[in-house]
Amino acid sequence: MIYKSFIGDIDLSKLTRLYAAALIEAGGEQAEMSLEWMDMSGDRVKLIEYVLVFDFTPQGSEERDKKVLSFQTKEELLDEMQNVVNFINAHTL
């Protein structure tokens, strides 16, 4: 099942995890935080961008295998999340 995104084709058949996050900077470090955490604590950190992460890392593997879609606004992120859900629903019925 191939999802066509603005960064290219993403093979969802090997997907192990799909999640949305806020990429933030705090104390000179960058980290992914949950959207809920960002809504509650975003005034204490610098938001870099919103991300939708397609994680293909096998369970127990040390080496990360993922593709990331980046967005400037939370609305853009939520729209793309809905597009992914619609695509999955259309191809699994």
C-alpha cells in the first residue's frame, strides 16, 4: 500500500508506528514532543515545526528507519493526518 506524499512514495505495508509530534528546541537540544504536551507547555520552548512520523523500525531494533513529513502549522499536520487515515480506510476495506 503506497501513500503518495509531498516527500515521495511511502510504503505503508511495513509501517510499525505512525505518530504526530511537535519538534521543539529547548536548552540547545531538539526533541519530539506530543501535541498534547505542546499545547500545555509550548510557551516554555521554541517550536521548530510539526511532524508526522512514519516509523518502519522493527521491534527491538537499535537502528531507526523512518520518514518524516514536516509542517509549519498544526492545521496542516491535522489535514495530512486525515488524508493518511482516509487513504488507509480506502485501501483496507
